[in-house]
Amino acid sequence: MLTMPLETTKCPVCGRKLALQEYVTPGTRLVCTDCESNLYVEARRPLRLKPVPEEATYNANDRPESYG
């Protein structure tokens, strides 16, 4: 069984330890499993995460789902 190498870092918002696969590249967005903050990979060597501003997570083209 092959396993992918993991790199660990901490969430810049809550400090939770996060493990990222080697194939995750700078610019990739992800979500902290603890505080649910939107983050993006700023750099790989050394591994750095940066919070995504909340207003940057909104999409004006999204519509709420209709149940009726």
C-alpha cells in the first residue's frame, strides 16, 4: 500500500494542527476542520496558510436552493 507524504501546519485562525497532502499547491483553498475558516495555501516551502477574507467567499451568482 502506498501512502502520500503529509506535511503539517497549524490553522492561522484557531491553531488546530492540519495535515496536507504533498500534491496541494499554492493558491489551493481549503477549510479548517475545527473552526471552519476558509484558508488558502500561501506557500509550500515552508508550508504557510492564510485566512481568506469572508467577503471573498461570497459568489454573487449563487442562488439559494428552492424547496417549493
